[in-house]
Amino acid sequence: MCSLSIWHWSEYSFLLQYYLLLRRMSATDRLVTVCTARHLEAQVIQGRLESEGIPAVLSYESAGLIYGLTVDGLGEVKILVPSHLAKEAKEILGI
């Protein structure tokens, strides 16, 4: 039986989200950071963007997820979207 620790799961989760998003993107498009947030807030933002039809990926270090804190960038989650949708995503989020 294969078991994944929380460290590995967060890395695999990001890679899977990234891979699925890349399959929907054109070859010339790239991901850009729209904003940063804490983990729970980032999940809400991701859901909001996806409900508007904008694919989003969360990028974070697993240490911040495990320890549940945000200090000097540790625990910070980046919300990434395709570059051609970044302006629309910022408008939706009011940034």
C-alpha cells in the first residue's frame, strides 16, 4: 500500500493541478501570480476564480500548511492564473 505524507501530498497536488492547467493552456501562455494569501483564503479565491471560468493553481510550501502560520513568506500561498486572464482575475477579485 502506498502512503503519502502531507509533505508529499501538497507537492503532488500542486503538480497535478499545474499539469491539468497546462493541458488547457496554449503553448505560448504562462502562469502569473495574481495575488498571495493564507491557505484557506487562497482556496476561496481559487474557487471564486474557477466559478468565473478562470483556471487557477495554488502554489505553496508544505511547511506553511503543516505548521499553519505565515512568517516572512513561509505559509504564503500564491494564486496563479494564465497570463492572458490575469487582468480579468484581478478585476473579479477587486485588486
